[in-house]
Amino acid sequence: MKRTLSLLLVFVMLFSLVGCGNTATPEPTEKQAETVATEPTANKGDTLVVWTFTDELKGIIENYYEKNNDLDYKIEVVVVPNENYQSKLDPALGSGKAAPDVFAVEAAYAKKYFNSKYTKDLRTIGIEPTEIPVMQYVKDVATTENGELKGLSWQATPGAYFYRRSLAEKYLGVSEPEDVQPLLADFDKFYNAALTIKEKSNGETAIISSLGDFTKVFKADRGEGWIVDNKFTIDPKIEELMEIGKKFTDEGLTNDAEQWSETWFASMSNDEVFGYFLPTWGLHYVLKTNAENANSGDTTAGDWAMVQGPAPYFWGGTWLTMREGTEMEQAAYDLINYLTLNEEFLTTYAKESGDFLANMNVVENVKDTYADEFLAGQNQYAMFAEMAKGIDATTMTGSDLDIDELFDEQLKAYTKGEKNKEDALESFTSSVKDAFPNLDY
Amino acid sequence: MELTKSKKKRKGGIANYSKYGQMFAIPFIIGFLLFQLYPIIYTITLSFTDLAGWETELNFVGFKNYIHILHNDHFLRALKNTWIIWGMNFIPQLLVALILAKWFTDNAVKIKGEGMFKAIFYLPNIITAASLAILFNSLFGFPHGPINQILIHFDVLQEPFEFFRSKPGTRIIVAFIQFWRWYGSTFIILCAGIMGINPSLFEAAKIDGASDWKIFTNITLPLLKPITLYILITSLVGGMQMFDIPFLLTGGGPDYAVETGMIYVYNQAFTGNRNFFMSATASVVLLLIIMVFSALIYYVMNKDKRKVSR
Amino acid sequence: MKNRKFIKKAIKYFVSIILFILSVIPFWILAVNATRSTEQIQQGFSMIPSHFISFNYEVLTGRGFGFYRGFANSMFISTSFTLVVLYFSAMTAYALVVYEFKGKKVLFSIIAFVLMVPAQLSLIGFYKMMLNAGLTDSYIPLILPGLASPATVFFMRQYLLSSFPITLVQAARIDGATELSIFHKIGLPLMKPGLATMGIFTFVGSWNNLIVPLMLISTEDKYTLPMLVQLLKADIYRTEYGSIYLGVAMTILPLVLVYAAFSKFIIAGVALGGVKE
């Protein structure tokens, strides 16, 4: 068996060498960039086709962009739900037929498209990364190894830890964010706090609902991503995550729920869970909407507060990118430019939607005007602005979505006692190999 | 056998009718050539290349992928899962459908509302897999899902059971959903088959004093052979291609317990490095398996038929 | 003897009622969830209706859920597809059973082969082909493939094999009828129960088909009902489960009605009216 495996490995390695030659080398567009005129070419069609996976972008285009601009072409926004988005997009990009001019990509797979030859380097049409006031991590995500800028976003999505003030007062003796943060500042402290909460509440309250809640935060704390120079890498932090995850599960420090399950939502309105790790949008669309028990009407609104927690991280986010070879270059440029860099629009949009933005000038201008009653008057905008500075997106890869999923499966198997750590890690590596025969191991 | 021979003789005499057979088949052939041939050839071609990710150029590698896949633990595991789940769902499904079909075509034991019952059994089939998956997910939810609450209430369980972390548990749930979605349609097909049997045969047997059971085993079942063959083969084809329920329910988990061959095919093509070559190879292997077993079923059934007609 | 019959009846009732409950429960849950708010659904399971149906409906239509438009599109596609499938499959099956001709074996092998080809396998190739042929955003690839529906042909062939009286065809020929009119006047009516059965399956399958239209259609005016429901999920931040359930329920309702209409054929057993000797 081992021999066959190693044979397979040799095959895989040979294979990946061949594979590399064809795929992994990015197009050498950098030289071109300096010679080609830095202006978009004029439109050759009469319709700008935009593909996205949420109705959010559709709303922005319809309610702001089209209303405020006098366009001499039509904009057609096609919304394809996330689960089918890539399978519809990829063949269309490949064939160049019925393909969009501008399309949105989500953080979890954005790099896959940025690293492909199907997205345009925005520097070649006059967007200079060093001159725009967009948050560094937002630019980093869209920047390739060769320094090309392949996309931009209007939003930033830093994450925080939201906890219940009353429970903090009861079990930790303090309730104000500046007093709570020091107790949760790293994962050791977080673990100690979890123990205290469990003990003092007689096991009635857990510091997190699901183990899934903090894997994202832990992964953000890694030194290296899953893939380094085309080599599959397991950062030491990953094993640490498995250990601490096991500890949390064994010692009953979570509420044993799955993320996005009924129990997970339900404990936002009762005292079973001390807090949740959620990003900007999570506050508005997950926590606020579920803080009130839908049947009894009991609510925890006003009892929440936010802190950074053990590590800065971000979760989600939508980037806009232009298809290389589009016939509507000017229109595509105008749209991206307006949605991400037009400060007048962004200011209005931030005020009307409360969405947290990536444009630092706008954030500076609006951040002091917020005080969220849900958080007992805390200014979430200013805090997110602080948190965004600490985000490091360099460990992100285009394959994170898939590798994370394969890992989470084994993390569950290990923490729930179905497998020992070695077996779990071995299953993990083997399934990554099966999905990514093109990588080095 | 004798029957078909005599048929041939009969038709052989009127030779010019054969062109109508060809003409009647032309639309099918056109549809096949236009919409099905290309995708099939395309997939088979891919299985001999190393096409993956964003590549577009076909680079032929011979039978390498086939040698690979036969040593691929992940694919073999997926095949095993497929057979297990199919067996768990198909055997009870055919049995229940047969019994129901016998009951509901038997005029001796009529019950009230027969027509309504008949119609209702098929209903689960019209809900999409996606809705069913969400439904069952919350039914078997952990720790506070309704099934858990009921089982604890009646003291069957002491503490909540995490169904979707249990390999046999998840397999049983998937097999049950499959069973429950399809027994109605199998039942309807069998009914249609039984009703297609010339009623005078039953009447004659009854006059001869044959018992219900005798009529069922000696007349109904043998005459149902062609339809049963259809059910066996389509169910095998469908079973080997089982995809949506396990995929939407748990994505193949826990720890790949319900990852079927088709989920493997899907994951290879649409996730990871998007290994189209592996996806194509796996589906061709699946196709071969289906063909071999269908041929086997066909052969066995027809052998039986010869015996019976003698 | 009487006693045995009674027991038989009792068992039949018992099993039927259990299966009845199992079949109806999901519809009940769907209907109940269509009346509950998203938060209620997210926070727990219930079999008791709530009062959010009009709110859910507002969300549904507020998102531009053009129910009637989607309904008309789905109806058009599914009906056309089903008619194409039934007519041409019956024709092919009829040819396979009634005639002897050159290439018959090849044709049957092709049918059996296509039947076995995994559907997922063809998807990528099919999509690529449609992109290259410029047939995206058109209903043609959703309807015309019905010309070659191997499962239906296979079923109709098996059905005819077990019940078709070839003598009727010969008699009609003697009367001087053309082959096509024999097919129309004798073949098709005799196939009715089988066609009704396949008609339901085909219609349901086409109505619920999501992946192919989703890959091919981009203009919202052309969306089918399941696509519109799926579109409700296109909000990354928050999924309106209440309205999704309502959407699903509204999508299923026409199917139930169509099924009820069709199922008369099956239940009444319009079995081979022509052959009762």
C-alpha cells in the first residue's frame, strides 16, 4: 500500500511539474503595463454586463450609479447565487462568449480570479495602487505576485468579538470593552476566560456557540497560508488550533452548535452563549436580526459590546474586477472607479447604509458620527476603522475556500473524538492532494 | 424466444415497412447527435488529457488517468459509498412498491380512498432535492432538532444524538430520503405495467380457481418482467449517479461517509484545482460500471424470461 | 375467509395511512414555514403556523420575484419539453417494437448507452457547446434535447413489449391506413397510461430543473420559477428563509395541480381500452 502511495506521489509530483509549466506562471503583463497608455479604450458595445452573486451590488448600481450618472449605454446586472456562481462564470470566461464585462468576486475565492489571465490589471487603465486611499489589506487581496492590481472593493469587512455586557459583568466582573479586551487578548487568555465563564455559570453559558466561530480568527493569526510558493503548507498554528479546539470541545466550553444552525441563531437571544465572532456585516444582518427571540420577543439588544478579541481578522467582502478583453473598457472603468473611489458617492452610501467602507478618506470623515444603541452607544464604525489597520491578508490564497472546507471536516472529526490527531492530519493532507494534484507536497 | 421468431417471420414478408422504422427514429437520432453526442465525446476525450484549472489546450496522456484512478483511495471509497447507499434504498424500495402495486391493483381487497392514496405516494417526488435537504437537516438537527427532542421525550435517547456526525446514521438518513422520494414513482410504474396486462388473463385464472398469490407470482410477475427490467436498470443508473441529496444534505460528510461517485466527479471538476481530467475519468469509470451491471441485469432477466415462456 | 380478508384490509389501511402521513408531512412543514418569519425558522422548528405569510410575500415580491412571469416561463418550458419528449419518445419506441429495420440494434444500443451516461458528466460539455453555438439565454437548449430522451423511449418500449397487440397494426394496414396515421390513431391511444406516467415524471423533472437553466439563462425576464426562488439566496448577509419557503410552496403548488389532473389517468387505469377482447 505504501509503495503504491509513494508511486502515486511520484506521479503526482511529475504531474504537477508538467502542470506548473502550463498554468501557474502568470502572464508577463508587467512590462506591457509601463509601455501601454494608461487610459481605458472607448466602448465598443452598447451594454455593460455585470455579474454578481448578491443583490447588494445590483442595488448599489440601480439606486446610486444609474441614478447619478447620465449613461449612454445600458447596464445589465446578472445575479447568480454563490453556489452556482463559479461554475457558470468559469466556462464563460474561458470561452469569452456571453461573458461579463465586470464581475464581482468574494474573498473566499477572489484570488483564483486575480491570479488568472482573465482579469485586467487596473494599473494599465490609470488606477495607481499607491495613489488611492483604499485600505492596504483590500488592495493586498487584489494584488498579484507581480504587483498587478486586479480588482478593488468599496467595502472592508474587519471582524470583532461581540459579547453580552450583562454576562460579562456577572461572570468576569467587568463589562466595559476596555476592561474586557485585556481578558481576551490572546487565545490563552480567551481559554482562561472560557473556563471562568463555564465555572461561574455552572455550565449554563459558553464563551462561543460553535467551534467554527473561532477557526477563522485562529487562521488569520497564522504566519503562513495553505500554499506557499506552490507548496502545500500546514502552519504550526493549525496544529495549535486543533489542540485548543479539542480542549474547548472536551471541556464543554462551546455550546456544541454548528454555525448557521438553529441552535447557533437561537442563543443570540438567550444566555447560553457569551459572545460571537462576527464581521461588520455580521453585526447588522446576523446579530441584530436575531437578538430578539422571534417567538417570545425577549431581546438582548442594547446588551452587546464589541472588542477585537484574540486577533484581528476579516470575513467576507466583495471585490469588483474587469474582464481582460472586454469591449466596454471605458464603461467598466467608470463603474469600478465610481463605486470604489468616488468619495461623494461613498459618503452618501456610508451614511445611508451603515456599510463599512474601504476608502480611508471617507471612513475618516464619517467614522465619528456613529453610536450604535444595539451596542449600548459604542461607536462601531470608529472601532472597525481601528481593527482594519491590523488585518494581514497575505496568508490568503485562491484555494482557501476548498482547503478550509477539507480542514474543517477533519477538525470536527478530531475534536469530536472520532479520530486521533495524526489520522486527522493525514486524512486532511490526503484529501488536499486529491483535490490539488498540482501542488507540491 | 419462439414468439419473437414468429414475429420476425410475419414482418419479413412485408419488407418495405422497414423504412418507416428508420424514419420514425430520425427525430431521436437528430436530438442525440445535436445535444448528447458532443458532450459525451468531449468528456471521454478529457479523460485522456490532463486538462485542469484555467487551461484550454488538450494535452494527451494516454491511459494514465485510468491507472491513477484505480489506485485512488478517495474514488474507491466513493464507489463503495454509492453501492452501500443504493442497496440500502433500492431493496426496500422495490419490495414496498411491489407489495403496494399488488394491493392496489387487486380488486378483492379494496379500501376507501384508494385513488387518493395512490396519488399521494408519489408526492414526495415533486419537492426539489434542495428543499428536502434543508427540511431533513433541521429535522435531524443537533442538539435541539425535533427528532432528537422526540427521541429524548420518549426515553429512546438519554442525550441528543448528532446524526450528521455518525456515518451509519447519515447513510441511513440519505438512503431513507432516497427510498421515500422514489418508491412512489416505482409503484406507479409497476401499477401502469400491471394495468397494461390483458385483464382476460386474470379472469381466466380466477375461473380456473387460482389463488391471489398464485396469480401474482405466475401471471403478474412474469408479465411484468419488461417493466421490472426498466425499473432495475433505471434505478441502477440513477443510484450510481446519486448526487443531490447527499451533496445538499452534508456535502458528503461526515468524514466522506456519503460522498458518492458523482459527488467525487463534481468536486473534482468544480472545486480544488478543478481537475477536469480526473472528473472525466471518474465519470467514464462510473459509466463503465453502470454498463457492465446493466448488461448483467439484462442478461439475467432475459434468461429467466426464456425459462418462463417455455 | 372473511376474517382473512378483514385482516388484509386492516394491514392495507395501516400501511397506506403511515405512508400517507410520511408523504404529506413535508408539505405541511413547507406550508407552515411559509407562514413563519426567518428568525422563527432559524431559531427553531415548529409544526404550528405563524402569521408572517403576508410579510414573506412582500419580501418575495419586493425582491422583484415576478411570480407570474416565472410561472409563465416555467409552464411554457415544461409543457413544450414534456410534449416533445412524449411524442418523439413514443414514436421511437413504436418504431423499435413494431418495425424490423436495419440499424435497429444500433439504435437500441445508443438509447441504452445514453441512458447510462451520468448527467453531471455531460453538463460541462453541454454548457461549453451552448456557449460556442451562441445558444445561451435561449429556451432551445431547454426544450429541444427532449427529442432524445432515452429513459422515456426505454420505458415506452418495455411498456409496448408487455402489452402491444401487433395484430391491430396489421389489421389497420389491410384497411389501407398510412403508417403515420396508424401510429397516431392506434399506437398513441394505446400508449396513453404509459405516456401519462412518463408525462408526470418528465414534467416534474423539467419544472424542478434548476442547474441547466441557471447555467444558460441570464436575462431575468426569462427566469424560471425555481431560478427565482434560488435567487432569494443571493443575499450573502441574510437569507430570507420565510420567503424562500413561501416561494418553494408557490412553485410546488402548480405541480400538485398538474399532477392531480394527470394522475386521473393512472388511478382510473385507462388500460388498453382497445384490446379488451
